[in-house]
Amino acid sequence: MTPDQFAALAEMLRLRDGPARECARLVLVDGRSTIDAAASLGMQYRAAAAAVQRARQGFELARRAVLA
């Protein structure tokens, strides 16, 4: 995912600035693992995984809406 796509996704999902949003960006844009991103931000793995999953689900829904 490009940085511009992530910015649009974060706006669409109303992701607030903070560790969860940054974690999702690190995973989806920079290609880091969820474990690595969570550790670098001092987050619990569960919270990091939930943030990434929410962003991935939102991206998939947006993709389906465009291609439908």
C-alpha cells in the first residue's frame, strides 16, 4: 500500500493519530511485521494486531466497493 492510499484509508476509517495508526502504517506501508511494529512503538501485540486487522478490513471493503 502506498503512503497516499494509507492516508486516505486512515481518513476513511477515522483512525486517530497515535500508536495504533502508526503501527498500521508501519505494517501496511513499510512492510514491517506486526510484532516488530508493536515493539518499536511500545504497544501490546494484541492492540497492534487489532489496529492492523481493522485497517486491512477497511482496505478490503474499499477495494470491493470500487471493483463492484
